Amino acid sequence: WPYCRKRCSYCNFNKYVVPAVDEAAVRACLVREAQTLLRLSRVRSITSVFFGGGTPSLASPGTIAAVLEAVAGAAHLPADAEVTLEVNPSSASTPRLAGFRAAGVNRLSIGVQSLDDAELRLLGREHTAAEAREAVEAARRLFPGRTSIDLLFGLPGQSRSAWARGLEAALGLCDDHVSLYQLTLERGTVLAAQVQGGSLPTPAQDLLADMYHTACDALVAAGFRHYEVSNFARKGALSTHNLSYWRAEQYIGVGPGAHGRFVPWGEGSCSREARVQTLEPDAWMREVQSRGHGTRRRVVLSPLEQLEEVLALGLRTDEGITQERWGRFSPQLSLEAVFGVPGEAQELQQQGWLVLDGSGLRCSREGLALLDSLLPALLCQLQR
Amino acid sequence: QEKLDMSMYPVESIRNFSIIAHVDHGKSTLADRLLEITGTIAKTGCNKQVLDKLQVERERGITVKAQSASLFYNHNEVNYLLNLIDTPGHVDFSYEVSRSLSACQGVILVVDANEGIQAQTVANFYLAFEAQLAIIPVINKIDLKNADPERVEKQIEKLFDIPVDECVRISAKRGTNVEKVLQKVIEKIPPPHCNTADPLKALVFDSTFDHYRGVIANIALFGGEIEKGHKIVSAHTKKRYEVNEVGILTPNEQPTHKLYAGQVGYLIAGMKEVTEAQIGDTLFLYKQPVEPLPGFKSAKPMVFAGMYPVDQTEYNNLKSALERLTLNDSSVNVHRDNSLALGAGWRLGFLGLLHMEVFNQRLEQEYNMSVILTAPTVPYKAVLSSAKLIKEYGKKEITIISPAQFPDKLSVSEYLEPTVLGTIVTPQEYIGKIIVLCQDRRAVQKDMLYIDEHRVMLKYLFPLNEIVVDFYDALKSLSSGYASFDYEDAGYQAADLIKMDILLNGNPVEELATIVHNDKAYATGKFLCERLKDAIPRQLFEIAIQAAIGKKIIARETLKAYRKNVVAKCYGGDITRRMKLLKRQAEGKKLMRKIGNVEVPRDAFIRVLKRQTDK
């Protein structure tokens, strides 16, 4: 759902703020495209559904229900498949959330970002800290154990102590899943311009590293498993949907700007493709109406490219890349054959950043924080 | 095309003169007006810097190449031939100025009515004075609000000993009183002292290259006559040529039957390269050699800079661009050079910083080439004491062009550095700061004199390398633009030079080794370390960046290790973008230079070595 009521100061996603949305038309196109792509992929069973955007909680539960119905009609959608909806605290009243639950949603991801009003204003968020709290509490009542919150750290001007306070408040409020993101100043955003122009300070590298590590420690101490660079879960409440990205499984993207990775057997192809749907909603709708789907770009991924994705994404998780998964994408060359020989990977292992053993290849705790410094070298080794 | 008959102008009716001035005082504008008044060019509203033919000259408002123009003027019933020889206005080209002046019998010295005497006014005055030329002081820009011609006339009297009543006050822009200048030229400047009956003796005071006609040499005849068919010889190269065409410049080429003694014009004689018609050379008739005119010297480079193509694939393009550009500029010294970091390139010698900048600008504008200029270095010398090295080089005193060639202290009895005598003219309120600046540049004061109640002229002996990078900028900056600077070669002096290495985690980086004076070692070392720190990406371990002399570390910067470097979000939409970026980084890694365990991107060297002025 690509629409929002306003654009936050740090956001550079494919989002659109429009005065009025023809929900019926959008709904019809989402349904149509879902059906078309599902048939194209010949997928038999769906493991998870994720409603992202934009602000999906601005769509009506009816639209959510329609899409889920379409999915269930074109493939098998098990009753216990994870169905997540991203929620903005300003459109998260109990009745509304209940409506989504009735429509088939069984997990919520709430964009809290911060529990401090000044910080929320800096970020250009639509809600107050109090509203965020209410939203989380409402969500936990309706979706116990299945609510996730998003948090940001490293805001310009944010002190260590401010973050510590924020972390404590979040830990007191959250359910069993937390997504913790370092704020990235993207070119073209209002916030980036403010920092560039000097009206806001640039956060120091060391401070950011400290904030991250403090947060990881605190979350782990509170019983969370640090299962991906930015994601923490306790009592097994991991996000199935996101795991499928990092495990390079198949996924179908529906809607403006959505991304997918699957094999379009329906067209006679047998190669995994990277696909993206047309970004601009109106253009996307026209395409869906005329030919059933609005796929803007599709690129066949070569075996090497697929392996590169497996590597770069898999190393983001604590389980890393299992021998078995690697074997599926690289039947001839095992992990050992690529990374177990003298070279970059071995050096990194010796330095304590990587681990290669019987289970597979993964980062050490320290290595995870420095993954982007390790990956270029590993990619070189893989390419050779 | 009908050819002009130059025999109509006997020696007594000829005046050869030049206009000299400090930058921007109105030399070229005055030349424009003189051309208009004498009907040489049509009077339109848009005659501006007519004699400046190069795009770069017109853009920067400077004269780079000397041009000449023959003007015809009737005064008191007599037809006069006035030869105006335009001169480059910048110190870098003082040799060209002096050669042009040797073809003249007088000069018009233009001084801005508001700015008054500046450093180059003085420098050029002395050139004319030493050449014993008649000097007509002209005070220009009297139309401007802040003009104070009376004050300037007094300066001229005090500094140059020329009586106040000899000054002419004009506005070249408006044309006010310009005709009076012409009359003074006729009255005050003597005709040339030479004879057509003598054997041919011609001075080359400039040359240009034309693709169709070959080299066009600007000449002034000191004796004899010259015409098509004559066989002539160059005193410098000893080569023989046959004259194809002679003529005058008005300011475009106008062929004539002959040129006579005392006249100024051009000659085309089948020369293929401008190096065959060097400035200051003497031409004479075959089998009638004459005493060559004094003052000829090969252009001496004062400033060297490394020039490299941005990418090695552009090497051949740059090579041919350089070849063509130097066709018309014989004063650029070209040596091939090789840098570990930047690949194959050249070390070019220029007459000065302006010469280098103009050259670079012409490369960009006329040949569309973008290059990397490394920090200019100067030609140090060493007097060898090691018999082995003396044999290897074939001489005792060698010029060290790059740090790789720096001979060890043990093999050397003395190191030498080039020096210049600099003249600074400044309002007195900046004297203190300027003195500090000069001292900071290892300069020794040679003279200090008050020009008038407000201004001082300072003379300092500078090591050349202290002014080639940014002295001029610093001077202008701390004097709010009022101080002016001019310099001339002052030979070599003994210097305590050392070779400084840059180390990364203990391993030397060849590309960044520099030759520096001991007094400046620390400051330079610190500067290089800081720049390198900004140019290398952080890595998984700490990097010690050090400047060292031999084994001694004199400066250090530390590049801390990364503690966190992983992108926060990586979901569906982010993945494609992420992979692209990662693959680009992987490609970049392959191009990196590894020094010890430190990975250095290729552009790191460029960023450290590049001239840092962003003018």
C-alpha cells in the first residue's frame, strides 16, 4: 500500500502522499496482480504474507481481506501462515486493529521509532509517544506474542543517555519482537538536508557503534535472540516472512514498487528472476488493468548472482548460510571448496570475524556488526 | 591581394614602442583605442582586447602571447608608421617582455589612476629603463570615481624620477586624451637607429604555428631588408630557410613586398616547429652572418608539475593534445614520467604558475582534456661527492626532478634549491602580517622602501618552492587583495633538503615521497598524513599513517578501525540495490593497491597529490 498521509523527514521509500485514494481501484489491481503472479510462479503453498508500504494501516480491512482471499484462491494459504500488517500508531485504534484481525491478519509490525515526543517531531512522525504506547498496548491485546515494534537510534543530536532511556522505555513496552534500525541519512530527505546544511549535527561513528552494542546487549539480556543484524525475537517470535528474504527463498512482490524473487514457470522459464513492479501507482494500475500485472523489470539471475545473494543475505542472520542451503544453490561447489581454501575467508576467520564449520558459514558476534567490510572480500573470493 | 609598399616609410618616420603595465591597469584597452584612432580597426562598440586572440586570454583578461600591430598615423603632414608591440603582462612571461622591448625604442607605461604603482609597474619599468628606452607615463582610468591622478604622478616622480608634467592623463575606456598619447609617442620616442644598407639582422620576438602555412615568426629588423626568396639562417639553430612571405600585422597578416630596417612585422620561411623560431633569436642572410642580438636564452622552467591522464586509457589522447599545444608554446618543458600511483604521464616545466594554469585551461578548452595535476615541485640540485654517481650522471651537479632520484646525503656535498627575488607592494597596514608570512616561507628581507605615505615596497629572497604552491593566494588573502607580487629568478642557494617518506602501518608509500626542506618537514609531513587519512577508507584494524625521515617518525595520524559497518535494513526492496553496491565495492577492491595489509584506493593518491587550490 504505497500511500501515506505525510512523508517523514528521513524517508526515501516509494511512498506517495495524495489527497484522495480510489481504494476500490487499487484493491482490484492488487487482487488482479496477485492472481496473475501467483499463477505465473506456479507456487503451490504460501508460507507468509506481508503488507508493507507506505502506510498499510490506512487501507481498509476490506482491501486486506480481498487480497488474502485472492491469494487463497490461487494457491494454498495455510491457516497458520504468518500474515503481517505494518501499522502506523496514528491509524491503530482498537476497533481498526480488530477489523484487520477479522480480515485475516495475525501479526502486526508497529512503526514506533521512538518514545520521545521531541525525537518524533524531529523524525516528522504523525503521532506522539503516548499514541505509540496506546497502539502497542492495543496490538498486544489483540495479537499477543505476535506484535513487533520498530525503533530508530542514532538520531542527529541524540545522546547516549537519551538512547539508554529510550531503550529502557521500549523494553518495558514491547512484545516479543523488536526491529532496531540505525537511522540512515538518505540523500534527498529533509533530515539529510538539515544535517548537510549544518542545522543538525552529524552523529559520530563511535557513538553509533556504542548505541548499537548497548542495545544488542540490553535486548539479549532481556531474553531476545539477536537473529539478524537489526532483528530481535524472544519465545520463538521470529519473522517468518523476513527470514525468507535472508534465506533466499521465493517471494512474490505485489503492488507499486514491490520486489520479487521467483521462477516464472508459467512462462516456460526455469530460472530464478529478480522482479520489480512499476513504482508509480497510477501507471502501475493502468498496467495491471491492461495486462494483468505491472512488472516493470525482470532480470534473470545467473547461478553466480544467486549465490552472491545467498551469501550477502545469509550472513546477516545468526544461523548464517547452512551447508544444506548453499548446496541447493551450488551443487558442485561446497562452502568448504569456496571459502575453506586459503584466501580472504580464512584470513577473516583467523581474525575472528567469521566461522566456517560443519553447520555452515556465519559471522561471529563481532563480525556481524562489520559485515559490510567483510562482504566485498568474500564476493571477490566467490567470483574467483 | 595588393601588397603594401613599405619603402614609403623611411626610418625617421618609424616609431617602435610597447605598452607596459601592471595587470588590469588598461594596457590592452589602450591598445584597442590606438588601433581604432589610427583606423587600423573600425571603431565599433565592441573592440575589446583585439590583440588577445586566445580564448583563455579573453576569458581571464590577460595577454599571454605577445602580438604586434602596425599603425599608420598622420601628424603634422607626415605619415608615420607606428609599430605597437603588445606584451604579456605577467611576471611568468618577463623574458618575452624583455625580448619585445628590445625591438622598441620606447614604452608607454600605463598606471591605474586609483591603484597607482604596483609590483609589475615597477618590474616592467626597470626592464624598460635597463633597455634605455624612452618612457611615456600614462595615467589611465581617470573616469573612475576613485581616480587620483595627482597622487599617482607624484609616485611616478618619486620612484622613477620622471617629472610630473610628462604624464598624460587618459581614459582608455572612453578614449579621453588617447590621441595625445599618440602624439607623445611621435615626439618623445626616437626613431630606430639602423640602416637599410647594413646586412640583414632580424630579431624574433614571438612566433605562432599555423596549420596551413607553418611557423609565422614576428620579427623586428635591426638592419638591412628582407623579402620573398631571400635565404636566411637562424643564429641559434644554424638552420637555413627560404623566405616565403613577409608582411606587417594590422593586426592580421598583411603581406608586403619587403620589410626594411627599423620596421616590425612577420615572416614565413618554411619552418615547421616553433622551436625553430625561438624568442630572442637572430636571423641573418645566408653567407652574411652578423653578431647575434644579445639577450637570447632558452626558456627556463621555474615550476614543474606532474600531469597525468585521469585514466590510463586516455594516455594517447593526452599525448597528442600536449604535442599540439606545445606546437605553439615552445617555453613548456616536457619530460615523460611515470608514477606508481597514476601510471604513465609527464613532468612539465612552466615559466610560472600562471603559465601552468593557462596551459591547463587551454588543454581543457581547446582539446577537451581533463588531467590530474600533481603538486608542483621545483628543480632542486645536488652537488655530488660520490665518484660512482658522478660517473653515472656524467656531471658533478645534477638536477633532481623527482623524489625517486634524490641522492643520499652521503653521496652529496651540497644540496641546492632555486630562489627568486620577490617584490611586494602593499599598503602599510599589512606590513606586519606580510613580514610574518615571508618569514614563514623562509624568505630573507633584502629591501624595504616607502613608495609614498601609504605604501611600502618589500624585496625578499624566497626559496622558489615556498611560493609555488599558494604564496600568492595567502598574500592576497591577508592583504584583502591590495598587496601585489612579482618575482625574478635569483639563482640557487645551499639548502638543507631531505627526502620524506610516508608510511602506512610501517610500510612506505612510494608515490607520496617528497623532497622538502628540513625546516618544513614537520608541517609538510603532518599535512600529508592528514590528507591521506581523509583519502583512505576505514578498515577492520587501526591504521597508523606516518611521515618519516629515514627511520625517524616526525608526524602521525591514526585512522581508527571500523566498529560498525553494516546496513540496517535489508528486505525485499533493498536487496537489489544492496547487491549492486556490494558488487561495485568488490570491483573496487580488485583495483585497490595493497600496501602491507592496508587497502588504498587508486583515487586516494590523486586526492593527496592533487593541487588543492580550487580556483
